[in-house]
Amino acid sequence: MKKLLLSILVVFMLGSFTACGEQTNESIISSHNASFESETTVNDDVANESMVPELKDNTVQFNNSFVIEGKTIIQDMAAAADFAVIYPDLESVYNGATNVVVGEVTNIQYTDDEAIPRTIYSFAVAETLKGDIEENSLISISESNGYVRMSTFIETYGTAHFEDITDEEISNGIILQSLGGAPLPEVGEQYIVFLGEQKQEGRICGAYAVMGNFMGRYVLDQDTNLYSRFCPNEDPELYTIYDSVTRAIVKEEPMSLSEIKEEISSFAE
């Protein structure tokens, strides 16, 4: 198996950061069609029929996007990174975010401009908890994880970092990269995402970036109806803080949507 220089991978992974009443969990999307089901309406033709409002499409299409089906993963790399800002708890990531929305992943694109992996996904917004993103809209969200095509990597860095690379591997190979080994988004997953402002320029123009990459993405567990975020195995204390009074260790636990909304409401008090 071909071997990459770890230093090169970490460099271009880090470089990607610079680019440019109470509701229960049952109300969150369980399927795309049921996601934004309105209250029952009655008209002359159909009584008690549930209507699904049309989603306003505010997504962006990227010219350099590609599909990974049929390609071969040449290298699976979990890159470590020193984050400029750490968000150890819900309050810190909420305060750092411009927008906070609840919804579901509906489509995924991958880009690798300058051999920098990005996953850009369409997100159906069911509820806005902070900011001015419209509910019942589709937006584009970008994360600094994803795939790099071997052809793009070699065009950027050359073939010196591989031994006996074949033309077939260059043509059909991809490199999977993720910060800390964080799982990539998947269609159908439901999140609470903490976002910056919509990018107005650069390679992700029109998309929203997640705060702190995986630190700003709370994923719904369908079995427990609780939200939690990924924590790297090599840094299990990433979300550990100390009580200001007792100095006892406080670890972030999975929470329901209602619990998260209750905490968020307390931040403004």
C-alpha cells in the first residue's frame, strides 16, 4: 500500500480552515417527506389532508464537485489538528455561532480544490434557534473533511510521496481524510448545527461553515432521541470543563432537543 507523508496531509487539512409551548424530538424529521409536514388543512376537495410545504432552495452548486461511487480509497487518513478555538460546551459553541439550525442532510457534494478536502451538504432547515436562516429552506453547509482525488493530489504535490503509483490508481483513486477521524455527514442524518455567516467569497462561496468542524455538529441518535457530537479518541477530554465553584470535572452528556433549547434560552438571561 502506498504511503503518504503525514506532514503533507496535516498541512493541507489545516489549510482548509482558512478557506473561504415545548417541542419534543418526535417533531424532528424522521424522513424527508415527513420532515416539514404542516398542520392538517381542509379544503373543498380533501379534508384533513397533511400538506408538505415546498422548501425554499438556497443551496449552491460547486463546479469542482465529484462523486465517490466506484472509486478506490488508496489511503484512509485521520489527521490531527490544533484548533485555533476550542468549544468545550454548548454555551461556547452557541455564543461563537452566528446561526444555529435544526434539520436533516438531504444531499452531499465533495470538492478537493488545491487538494483540500471539503464535504458540502444540503441541509433542510426545520427550525432556527439562532440567526436569520429561513425555516423550511435548503442551505449548503461546508466541513473540512472529505475526499481528495489522487489526480488532484498528484497535480498539487507530485508523485514523490507514493511508491509505484499506477495510472489506474491516479485515475480512479481517492484519499479519505477527516480531522480526528470524525465521521463524514450522511444523507438522512439529523443535526443541530452551529454555523458562521454565509461565505461571500472563496471556494465555499454561498455555503455556511460549521463552527469548529465536528465541534459544531450535534447528531441525533435515532434510538435514544438524544443529540451528541463527535469526540476524537486521541483527545477524550476535549469537551471536559471544570465547575467554576467546585472545580469538579463536568463532561458533556447527550441531550434531547428540548434540553438543548432550554439551555440555549438560559444563555440570554
